[in-house]
Amino acid sequence: MAGYIHVDHVKKIYDSGKDVVEAVSGVSFVANKGEFIAILGPSGCGKSTLLMMCGGLEPTSAGTITIDGQEVTGPRANIGVMFQDSTLLPWKTVLENILFPVKIQRRPLAAYRERALELIEMVGLHGFADMKPHQLSGGMRQRVAICRALVTNPDILLMDEPFSALDAMTRDEMNDALLDIWDRYPKTGLFVTHAIREAVYLADRVLVMTKRPATLVADIRIPFDRPRDPSINNRAEFNDTCDQLRRLIEHKRTPWSETKAA
Amino acid sequence: MKQTMAPLDLMLRPPIADRGGRSAALVLRGMKTVQFGRRIVLPCLLAATLLCAWEFGTRLAHLSPLIIVPPSAVLSVLMASYAILMQQAVPTVVETLIGFALAAAIGIMLGTALVLSRRVRQALYPHVLTFQLIPKIALAPLFIVWFGVGPTSRLSLAVFMAFFPVVISTLTGLLSADRNAMRMARAMMASPWQSFISVRVPFALPHIFAGLKVAVTMAMIGVIVGEFVTAQAGLGYIIMMASSAGDTALVLAAIILLCGFGLLLYGAVALAEWLIDRRMGVSITSSEF
Amino acid sequence: MTTGPAIRHKPSSETAYTLGLPIGLGVAVLIGWQLAVRLAGISPVILPAPSDIVQSFGGVGGELLRQGWVTGFEALFAFVLSCLFGVAAALFLGFSTVAFETFYPGLVVFQIIPKIALAPLFTFWLGIAATSRLSYALFISFFPVTLATMTGLKRADTNALRLCHALGASRLQAFVAVQIPYALPYFFSGAKVAATMSIIGIVIGEFISANAGLGYYILRAQSYSETAHMFAAILVLCGIGLLLYIIPVQAERWVRRWWWD
């Protein structure tokens, strides 16, 4: 299985004539095959931008991103993406939405139909294949988005705060669903979030980013085996790890506010 | 998405279902039927009342037939001169349809072109907007100067009037495509053409149809004004002729026929919109009627 | 998409494009027009050059202003009346459900039909004086205002209305406090349409019962083959149309600033 991501001193600069904003300042890390990596940080710290660059949807201003040895210059067929907004096409059914990438990439529809139906079953949307998105709840729509991201069996899954718009209970359900999927179809994953507990629950490694400058300040390995279940939420190591991450985020915030005041 | 317009008092009254029980559900259903019935009966009552008032009012008040004639007289003229009226309706309707079709085709193409090139859009769009806002009808005599009194001038006026709403609505519609959906398509390796056809265009359809509905009425108006001024053929011509001859009944008959065709053509576009609605399974109908 | 500094266009150059391109295009068209007419020797009866049109302003500028004043004033009058009547009708229909259900279908029908077909009727009934033009212009401008305002009244936020009900407000109080402010943007969009419609109505009236105004002037110029004068009159008419359109636009801005402050 491919899916080895190498991010090397990547920067992203926005120059609007009036301000020059460094959205991402020199981030480097390596994602190994099959690793689920959470990118954690407060809002506006450039983590979404970093994800977009990994997916080839935004160009880097400096540095390179290579996937499986090849530099990323644009979107790739072996990368699946999920956004905060499920972005399902309202006029297509659930099944048609899931098969949309298959159609776009001109793969044989018949071959992938089976897989799409399997995925629908797996995420618990049995019977909803012919429904339209407006008939589904937010959580259900994100499940369809997961199926769509998985249908072409990508090596890498990039997820930009996919569950942030959902209510707390649905979010927990979706986290469990994602863990399930990961057990069955292991891939390399980059998952952007600002929820510390979610990051620890889902990931093998957590990369902590801060803003201004938008850099990586830590790379924490999560000490839990897979398969995971909700009981790990109560374990001491879980809360310790969460505390550690929280301190990392806040610690890095303080020097900046002092500098600001000066 | 369609918005339902609930009458104000029904929104403010406490829900009947709160009073509990199966009888409540029956009452609710009864109320809904009454409400639905009212929506049909009341306007019909209004129309009937107005017609009666018109009929008996004109007869009783002995108004000069040069001013107004009772609807019965209009009806009899309509039936008597049916052949001539329909014969004259043909050029009007045909010119409207051709004008509309041309305006729609050119308008959609130009609207699409404006979406594809930002620079072209910046250069052309302000001019398009300006043309939309000016009283385009004032240019009717100009078209006569250029194209004479034949169907060309009427047709060009119709296209001129119908074209701008289509361009503007097509452009607005295509630009209204959900950004995230477009980005997602790009992430899936869609080519620019695929993104355009599979994502942008369906999002644009409600706007485009709104523009087409305006365009069909505008095309007809252009043709009618053309007929008023060129006075050659068509229902507009009949109206002018009958006016100067003092034949009020014929004037009214021609007007009613013209309005009827106007409604029919508008209805045809609305029907097309409804059919596509059904095929796509979402409400693309624009929020107006 | 390769790596490289992500340069976004600086705002100043962007404004240059936004203004420069359309203006540049307009100028280019004018120059092309002038050259084409002169070089191809096109008769000024068919297509006068821009310089001819400017010249006619010098010649008949005074009369254009006079006729323009007539047309403009009548259009303004029709516009204001249509807004007043339109709002009154919308308020009545918005408040009374029975009235709404009775009249709404008729309103829609009248909005859709080619009202131009009824223009001769107004001349028929009201003669060739200004009254017929004004009533026709009022007739065609009235419906957009009514329908738009009514849509706004109906769309009032259900939650805000529920709040009113919870607070014990009467229907009238809810109507005034929630629905009317909510309907304002809709009213303004209807008013913008009415601004264009009222001048169209006046011009059509002048075409039919021509005895004054720019519409009449255009027809007269056409009969004398004075195409340059026609163009000049059309330009003045367009100017009036745009001025009239600015009224609801500015009124909306003013209301927003005053209300939303």
C-alpha cells in the first residue's frame, strides 16, 4: 500500500498588497503508510491550509510535499478528501453522490457499484441509497461523504474538521465509525481538528500546530493500540495525553501575546 | 429550495394539535381542506364578481360602446372573428418564440463566456447591467430605422429586450455554485469541463429559468411594441386598427387573446422548469411564481 | 500548480482592472464606431457617428432638456405613486389572509401577462393627455412593488413571530414590529423594478399618444430622419432612467444606515 507523505519545510504566504501573512511557516513531518495523524491546533493556525497543500489543492510558497516519492503538484486519484461541509450534490441520490468520483475519473461504474453499496451498509445507511441529501441529517450526510471519499480505495485520506459541524453525540458516533473504517481499510490519514479529545481518540500521532507563527510545535505518539473503543476515554493515559497537548497549545500561545503587548 | 408562505394568522394561533386527541388531527385536516378550498374559491369568486359587475354595469349604465363593452359582446366578437384573430395571432406568437429562442441561446452563451473569463467579465458586465437598466423600449424606433417595417425589426427588438435578463441570470447562476462543491470536484480530479457541467451548471439552473421566464415576457413585449409601431400584422396590429376604428369589442378581444398567449408561453417555460425539477428531484423552481 | 511565491494581486491594480476594463471597452467601441461610420461612409440617417450625436446636443440640447423634464417628471410621479399604492396594497394583503387568498392569483396573472397589450386601452379610455400615460405607467409599476413587498411580509422569520406571540403581542403589533422591517429589502428590490417600469410606461404612452416628452420627440425625429437627434434623445432618456433607478438604491442605503445603526 502506498501513502507515504513527506512534508519538507513547507511555507504558505498570502500577499494581499497591504499585508503579508505567513499562514504556514516552515512545517516538516513525515507520515508513514497506514498512520492516522491528527493535526491539532486552534482556529486560524493554518492547519487547513497545510491539508489543502498536501492534497494538491493549493500551491506551496516554499518547500515541497512528496507523496510516494513524487512531488505534489495537483490533486491525485489516490487521495480522498473530506471537508467540514459534506458538499453532497443536492440533485444526486446518495448512491450517485458516492459514485461521483468514479464517474469523474472515468472508472467502470459497474465494478464500483458493489463497493459503494458495501460502504453504505458499513456506515449504517442501509436503505438510504436512493435518498436525496436534503432527506438526510448532518451526520448521515457526513457518512455519505466518507463513503464517497473511500469508494475509489485511495491510499490517503485527508479530512478537514469533518465532524466540527455536528452535534456532540453525532460527533462521537462518527468518531467510532471512523475507527471502525480504519480497522477494516487501513490507510494513511491526515485529520485536522481543534478538538483535543477527538485527536487523541482517533490518531496514532498528533501534530500540534500553533498560529503566528504557524508551525509544528510537537509530534506526540498516542500510546493506545487498535482496535480502540470508547472505554479508553476514561483511562489515565488518555487524560494525561490530553493535558499534555493542551499545555503545548497554551504554552506556545503565551509568548506571542507577551510579544504583542510589548 | 421552495419556501412555503403560511398565512400569518395560522402561524400565530396556538397549534390545534395541542388540544390533543384524534379529533384534533381530524380538525387539522379539515382546516387544511378549508384553507385549500379557500385558495381556489375566493379568487374565482372575485373573478366572477368582477365579470358580473362589468357585464351588468355596462348594460345598466348605458356607457358608450366606444368606451367599454360588456364581456358578452367581447365574447361574441371573439367567436365571430375567431379565424381572423387566430390568423393574426400566428405572426405574433411565432416571432415571440423565435425571439425568445435566439435571446435564450445567445444570452446563455454570453453568460457562460462571462463566467469563464474574469477579464472579459470585468470589461463587459457593467455594460450589460447598464443596458438592463435603461428603458430599452425607447430604442424601438431605432430598430425601425435600421431594419425597416418588416419582421426583422420586430424580431431584433424582441431579442434585444429578452437577451439581457438571460445573460445576467445565467451569469449570476453560474457564479452561485457552491465553492466547496467546486473544490471537492477538483479534489476528485475533475477537469475544468467536468466541474463546469457536473457541478456549476446544475447549481445555475434555478437562476437561468428565472431569467428565461422574464425573457419570454420581454420577447413578447418587444414583438407587440414592434407591431404597434410597424402596423403590419399580428395581434398588436389588430389592436391598433380596431382602436382607430372605434371597435372596442375587437380591441378587448384581441387583448384578451394576446394575454392568453402570454400566459401560455410563460406557462410553457414554467412547465419546462417543473419537468427538470422532477428529473433532478430537488426544487429548482425560483422563489417567485 | 508548482511551488512559488503565492502572489495575490495587489488591491490597487485590481481596482484598475475593475474600472479600466469596462471604461476602456466603452471608449474602444466609441472610437471604432466613429471610424467605421466615417471610413465606410455610412449615411447619418442610418447610423450617425458619435461626433454627430454630440453635435445634435449642441443643436437641440434645449428642447431635449425640456422634453426630458416632462418625461422625467411624469416617470418620477408614476414611480412614487406606484411605490405608495404598491406598499398600501401589500400591507393590506399581507395583513388580511382573506384578502391575500382572494387577490394574489389575480396579481400574479397581471404581473405575467404582457401588459403592453393593454397600453392602447389607457389611451382609449383616458385620452391623449398625460393622465393616460401616468395611469399606464402606474399600472405597470404597481405590481412589482406589491408582489415584492408582499413576499417580504410573508417571509418574515417564523421564530421572530413566535417570539411576538409568546410575548403576547397582537397580530398588528407583530406585523409592525417584525414583518414590516423584514420586508424592507424586498420592497426596495420591487421599487428598483418599478423605477425601470415607470419610465418604460411613460415612454410607451408617449409613443402611442404622442404629444409631448422624449418618446414623442424620438418618433418625430424618426419621421424627419434625424437619427442623430434620435440617439441624443435616447441617451437623455437612458440618463433619466438611470437617475430614477438610483433613487431606490440610495434610499435603501440611507434606510440601512439609519435603521440598522
